[in-house]
Amino acid sequence: MARKSIEQRLVELEAKKATLKARLTKQSRTEDTRRKVLLGAFVLHRLENRADDETVKLVSTWLRRELPGFLVRDADRPLFATFVAGGAMAGAEVTDTVASVDA
């Protein structure tokens, strides 16, 4: 059996390094997505089940004010329209804010 040259071994190690880096990046993206989903689920749960809590009222008001400006893609706005305008975060100012964002 012939021994691998140092150059061949370096090439193999670089390829292995790239594979491991890609795996780490994918794992980081997966963890980031999971954090976002869990945080969103937590906030939604609190808004829907604790409407009398003062902190929830503050968060609800903040979301009504900030969420329309955050949703810049036209396809995203309908996903939150009922929630922002009608659900736990009902409020007339949301309609005005969405209208100004669309203009």
C-alpha cells in the first residue's frame, strides 16, 4: 500500500473541514429557527391566554405598533392580519399603520 502524500492528506483534511463547517452552519441555522418558533409560540400563547396580565397588555400594544412596520413582504402581512387587527391584539391604530406601510 502506498502512503498518501502530505498534499493528499491536506486536501482530504480541508474537505473534511469544509464538511464539518457546513454541518455546524446547518446546525446553527436549525437552532436559530427553533428559538424563533418557540419564542413566537410562547408570545402567542401568553397573548391568547393571559389577556388580563399587565405585561401582556404592554407586549400586545408594542406588537400592534411595531409588527406592521416589521412585515415588509406583502406575502407576510396576511399571515398576521387577523391576529393584529382582530385577535388578542385588536386595535384601530393597526389598520392605520398597515395602510401607511402599504402606501
